[in-house]
Amino acid sequence: MTEESAGRAVGRGFGRRAFGGRLLALGGALMVGSIPGAAAASAPEGGRTTLRHGSAERAGLLPGHLDRLVADTEAFLAPSPKHPWYAGAVLLAGRGGTVALHRPIGMAVRYAGYDEKTDTGIELSPDRQIPMAEDTVFDLASVSKLFTSILAVQQIERGALELEAKVTAYLPELGGGGKQDITVRQLLTHTSGFRSWIPLYKEPTREGKLRLLWNEAPANAPGTRYLYSDLNLISLQLILEQITGDPLDALLRSEITAPLGMHRTRFNPPLSWKPKIAATEDARLPWSGLDRGMVWGEVHDENAYSLGGVAGHAGVFSCAWDLAVLARTLLNGGAYGGARILSPESVDLMFTDFNTAFPGDEHGLGFELYQHWYMGAMATPRSAGHTGFTGTSLVLDPTTDAFLVVLGNSVHPVRTWRSGSAPRVAAANNLARAVPVRPARGRTSWFSGMASAATATLTLPPLDGARRLECALWWDTEPGADAAVLESSADGGGTWTPVPFTTARRGWEPLEHPGGSVSGWSGRVWHRLAADLSGRELESVRLRWRYTTDQRYVGRGVYVDALRVLDGTGRPVFDEARPVDGARIEAVGWTRSED
């Protein structure tokens, strides 16, 4: 079961991903430096940041937007639109070494079952319902794939597994059905050609399930198409178990959870954990592949359940804090406190886009990259994460050193009640907005806002003798869908035409924008902008910024600062720093913002 077909953004650029503080790549150019605006954090033993609870201010976040994050996600406890998106959730947001938000909402266990005749949940009596708690444990579903991927990259790092090797080098049986050319990398990036899943649970024996996998013919030739598939990570599990001699649950414990102190993360949680586990689904035919009743404390995924609860694609249970530790470990370059589970180079490899041939399906080794459909405004060319069918998600943004965990029980009491990723997007948008953008000059800059399906305009007064526009520009939009356009009008605003311009940032070659617009990601830095207004200097001209968004997803928005218009001698005919000029700007949808 997957959510990957729920929606993906249009094609994006930027292939290389790496973490701040080391080599960063953007548009083919390289820079070395620390993460802009990253919050100071506790950093014991060689700078290996560890986590602690703290205020939004300590994390370098704006508290009002964290409050809104909670309010917006609580709204999905109500009909959304017909049924609640989830019965409850645990929200965790942080930056640097500070967890600034750790909030349970709603119920971990609310329903005894589902009545398909009335499409209603059969609620438990209030005394039997269990509220969410900070340490509630969730069935992570496909977020489990990240753990399998980390285990694989560990073996690559140690030389026991080769990224470009064919899988048959480790498990010859996988070559059946025409799969002999599939590589390890293709398993990790979902380009193997496997179809999305097959009902392994229908085979009563493990041997029968493996026989289905061995004989499975690829739906596409390896490397020719992106198709998200559980079979990729099940295959990878079998390879890992073959080369290490250990079962996957033992590898998880010895290589990840024990070193990192993730004591609430494991396959097959014991019965004693059940009161602290969020329930999932009243699993019955026909909506479920198996007739199990209310699933609580056991893995929800049918194939993982039939494999004994231990599978490469699903089956890991965890809590929000443990996932925050994992996020912090990766943002640290593979280390946490006194433990190191990956080298910085291996972490960089996991966050490299290997799917440049498939725009919109950016993918590292196990991690999805730059996906607005659940990362919302946290999505940048360096953002990584994953979702799980049960309502779980993890997003990391190395650009801001921020991380977001949303764990919900969205299939409780039944999977058909929810669709899409609206709560995840709402949470991510608010965390992205909570990271301040400081003005390029002075105390405030103009901010476009983050509304979807909107048009915001920032218009200068009529100007005579205008020869050159200068300003500072910062942008982060949904690529290809949302854009900021510089426009001019010679008839008082009746007709507007785009104005080509150039942007530049320190140490980089200037970029030409012949269409007069920007879209995508600016690298989370201010750019100097210059526009030649030749041919308009004898006319009374109006200039404006127009920011337009579609109804789906948004980025962090657009900021404009230090607006100046010069005449042919270089003297300003307009300078927003002069109060008389600043007061003449007409803002519709734009606001002056300190952050």
C-alpha cells in the first residue's frame, strides 16, 4: 500500500543535494558554507548536535506560526470534508538541537470498528478511548523504508554491497522473470521496473511468497521509468539478510536503534506496548486484503503481516521523539551524541538525486526529495522525507536545519475516510513560515504571503525618466506553477508587460531572466536584481511585482526589498527608503514583514 501516486510536483531542476556546512550545490555551481540562519544548538563531542525540548525562540523559530501549526492540524480532527482525516496525531517540529513543538492531539484509540452500511465509526465508550500522548507509538508503514535504506547504505559504506551491482550478484533467485539486469541503486530509487506491489499474503508459506517474487516479471525495463514499489524494499531486505547473515529486525536494532538510543523503535512491539500504540484499521474484506478486525499493536500492511511483521517496506513501529533523533542524526551528517551510524559522505549519497531522468520524481537512496505534495513549503531541492500509508511522515530541510514529524492514525477506523496529504502540507507550511527571513536592508521587507490560488501585486507610482530598477529579491515557490513576475505599464496600469531582469548573488555568476519572472528556489539567500528600463525613460511608467499561485501547493513565498528606480544619470527617481516614496507603493496581498 502506498501514497506515492497521491500527487507529485512538476519537474524541478537541481540534481545534487548535500547538507549545509559542507559542499552545497545549486544549479551546477558549488559553494562552501554553513546553513543560513541555522539556530545555535547543544553540540557535544565534535559538534554532534543532540536534542532537547526548548522554546521556539531558542530554535530560531517564530512562535505564532507554531501555534498556527497546531491549530491547522487540529482542524483535521473534524470532518475533512466528510470524515476526520485522522482520529489523532502527534506533532513534532524543531530546528537545530531544539524541539520547539511536541504536541499530541486527538485520540490514539477511538473506534471499536467500522460500519460499512452507514459509513460510520463504531466509537468506544469514553472510558475505553485512549488519548494521544507525546510518546504514543505508531505503525510507520512505508516510513519503514528509510530504515531499510539506511541499513543498505551502511553496507555500501563498508564495501559489502555495491550500489551499481546487479541484484543477482547477491541473490541469484531475483533474476527470474527477466529481472537479471536490476541494480541495487534501482531498488533504492524505485526505477527497477517492479510494479507497485503484489499480494504476497495470498501465499500461505514463506517459500510461496518468495516464489512469487522470484517469478515476478518487471512491468518496465530497469532504469526506464520511475514506479514506486514495495517490492524494491522487500528485495533489498532479502539481499541485506543474505550478505549479513542477520534478519532485518536484528540489523535494525544493532545498527540503528541501539546506537542512537531509539528505544521505542522496533518491529513487532511486545504486548506490553499495546496501551501506548495508536490503533489502525478495522481490516476486513473487501477494503482490506485480510479479514483481521481492528488492528492494534500489530503491523497494518497485509504483506508485512504475512511475513511475520518484519519486512523491508513496512512494519517498523516508532514514536515522534525517536524519529526526531533519526532526523537529527542525518542532519548531523550521520552522527548523534557519541554514536555514528553513517559517514557524512554516505549521508550525502542518500540525499543525491539519482532520478534526474524523471523530473518530478526526485529520489535519493530511499529518501524522496523536493516533494511539495506532502512537504509543502518545506520542499526545497535539499529537502528529504517519506510518508506512510497509516498517516505518518517525516521531512528534513537541511537548508534551515529544520525537521518535522507528523504521526497520525489516518486509517482508524478505515482507510477510505481520508485522501491526500492536507494535514502534512498544513504542518509543513507553518513550520516553513516559522523560519524567519530577515530583510535585506532595514527593519522590514515586502512579503507576498503564502496563500494558494491567489494573485498579489506590489505596484510603484507613475515615474518619469525611469532608466533602471534595482531591488533585492528572495523567492521560494512551487516550481513551474507559481511565479513572481516584474511588469511595466505605460498606460497607467491598463496593460502590463513583463520586464526582463538579471539577478546576482555574491560569488555567483549573474542569471538572466528574459521572461521577467522567477519560479522555484533562490537558495534561501537574497539576490541583487537589476532591470534595464531603456526606452521607457521618456514615458511615465508604472512598475509592479505580481505573484500568482495555483490552488495546489505553495512555497515559502517571495520577498522584495530596497526598491529603487534610477534615471539616466544614476540618480534615484524613486527610493522606498524615503518615507514619501515608500508611502506611494500600492500593496495588494503583500505586507511589510520583519521576518
